Amino acid sequence: MTSAPTPRPPLDAARLRAVADLTPDLTLEVYDEAGSTNQLAAERARDGAPDGLVVVADHQTAGRGRLDRSWETPAGAAVTFSMVLRPDVPAASWPWLPLLTGHTVAKALTGRGFDASVKWPNDVLVAESNRSDAPRKVAGILVERVETPTGPAAVVGVGINVALEDDELPVPTATSLALARPDADDADLDRTEILAGVLTALREGYDAWLAGGEPATARLAASYRAGCATIGQQVRADLPGGGTLTGRAVDVDDQGMLVVETADGTERVGAGDVVHVRPA
Ligand code: BT5
């Protein structure tokens, strides 16, 4: 006799709201199902949603990645949300938003006992404790700038693979927290706890960065470099238009650009200028 798989528990919206209530400037909209939380949050931003509105989908059915790519996660196994921010910073500082987000997610997962790092610019990777392969992608970040009647807003979208099993991974380069740590118990993989932790860390990290001016960006850059798996690697960056840049990634500069030593000298690439960055 085969037993039916145990149903996955839904997000605990009441517990999430209780955590949000303790954090200034976080308001939550939690949906059982939504197409793309980034799209919903962008609509809310255009309609005047305040800084700190968070749209959460228990199951996201039409998730978006960068450059029209898609983000796929099964019901009950992932964290998917988008936060509306209204950063009052010069345009040159905006590229730090996706880096700050990826770095914050990686730190939050590290704090929960996962071996997480960030692949420049903002993919979050996790090493699998029982395999020696390269770390794989456990979370994706999509930050979009939206023009609204009260000024530009940033929609910060985060997807984290929590409980996906091997046969649920959408691509071979993906992994999940459950696969990364086969010893993890239900509490380690509690989506509500993970989401609450990431939301508060993101709000606090963003507020500290916003309030701290240039010194805070320098601190963020130093912390980002320390947690960035790309630095030190041979990489190949695919550029829009078909060009490539190959060399050793040596640094992330104070503008958030990747510094690559190529055969022709030192080059810098911005996150918006690359289609893919892969180990060469
Ligand atoms: C990203 O794009 O990594 C950004 C993903 C952002 C998703 C969040 S979920 C909440 C919010 N609402 C949205 O609609 N989106 C955001 P990119 O770097 O372009 O990577 C996309 C590629 O990752 C795909 O082409 C696949 O190869 C791969 N992929 C798709 N689903 C994945 C998953 N669950 N885990 C790992 N890789 C995945």
C-alpha cells in the first residue's frame, strides 16, 4: 500500500503579521496564490502603495526572472514575495539595491545554519552538505524600477527554494534548503519563519544603508565582498549583443560593479550589462 504524500503546510499569515507589526514600515498582503508578486507589487506601487508594502504569495504561478526569464516553484515549497521601496538616493546608488537584497538573503540563510553565499550580482547559492559539487542556486532576486505618481519605486522580488525535492527542481543548476541540508528538520524549513526572518533583515539592512550615506555603502560593499563566491573565480560574462568578457573576477567595487582581470586589462561590468555570469 502506498501512502499519500503529507500535504505541505500553508504559510501562517497571522504569525507573519505579528512579526511585521514589530517592524516599523512593513505592511503585508498575503495571497494563497498569485501570478507574479513583482507584478502585483508594481501595480500597488503605481496606485500609491507606501514604502514597505510586501506582497506575499503562498504559491506563485507565473514568477518572473530577469530578462523575461521565468521563476518556477511548486505550491507549498517556496518563499515568494515582493517589497515596495521608495529609495531617496541618487540614481548611481540604485544598483546596490539588488546586491543588498541578495547579500541580506544569504546572510539570513547563513544565520539559519545553511552554507549560503552570493554569486554576483544577486543569485543566492547554497552548498549541499553531503555533496562536494559547486554550490547551486537556492534563491533569485528581481529588482524592478517602477515609475509612480509620487516618484520612482523599487519592487524588490525574492524567491527562495525551501522544501523542493530533487524531482521538483526546475533546472539542474537549482537546489533547495531541504536538499542542501538533509539533516534539516521541520523547524529549519519552516517557510513562515524563513520569510519573517528575511523580511525583517531586509527592512533593517535597507534602512541602515539608506540612513548611513556613503560610509554605509562602503560597509555594505566590504560585507558583500566577504560573502561573494564570485570573487577569485574565472568567469565568463555574456553581454547583451553577443559579446563576452572572460577573466578572473577580482573585486566588486564601490559602485557594485564586478572587476574582472582579462587578457586585455582590467574591465568592470555592471549588473544591468550582463545576461549571464558563469564560471569559465
Ligand atoms: C532570477 O532571475 O533569479 C530572479 C528570480 C526572482 C523571483 C522572484 S519570486 C518573487 C518575485 N516575483 C516574481 O515574479 N519574481 C520575483 P534570473 O537570474 O533571470 O534567473 C532565472 C533563471 O533561473 C531561469 O531561466 C531558470 O534557468 C532558473 N530558475 C527558474 N526557477 C528557478 C528556481 N526555482 N530555482 C533556481 N533556478 C530557477
